[in-house]
Amino acid sequence: MNKNDKEFLVQKIRTQYTETESTGLDELKKLHKKVNKPANVFAYIFGTLGAIVMGSGMSLVMTDIGATLGLQETTVLGVVIGVIGMVWAIINYPIYKRILSARRKKYADKIIALSDNIMK
């Protein structure tokens, strides 16, 4: 390893241990994450649960799980559960957009002011 490579490696490691000043751009990124994260977490969890419910209904219709559970006629029950899960998954996006819109309105003034300061 030559001298330049060693210096580069030392500098790279050193920068990981030195404190850096928080810039306006860092604050803007944090604020942007603060706006988006709750809506994303909700959408992932709600959508996953909807897909699981829909899959459960499909399993009742297409397999013999209902007979194992002691149910006689599983087709109607499976279709009903599947449709409920499908509706659940479909309404996920409008709810996500509503949450995101509300959070954007809440933090819009701070983000605009901060971005104006950065742009100047």
C-alpha cells in the first residue's frame, strides 16, 4: 500500500469519528423523513394485514383447511373473507395518501422556511 492510499484510508476512518456540524440540509432531510415515516409504516402494516386476510379467504376456498378446522361449507366463507381482505388492501392507498397529506400540511411551513434558508 502506498503513502497516498494509507492517507486516504486514515482520513476516511478519521471522518467517521469526528463530529460534524449539522447543516440545514441535514435538518431538511430529517424533517422529510419525519413527515413520510408514519404514513409508510401504516401503509406497510395495514397492507400486509389486508393481504393476509385475503390470502386466508383464498386458502379456505382452494384448499381443505376448512375441513381440518371442522367447517362444512368453506367456499362462501372463503369468498367473503377474501373480498374483505381485498377491500382492506384496496383502501390502504387512499388512507396512506390522506395521512401523508395531513402530515405535509402540518410540517409545510417548517420545510418551506428551511428550504428557503438553504437556497439563499
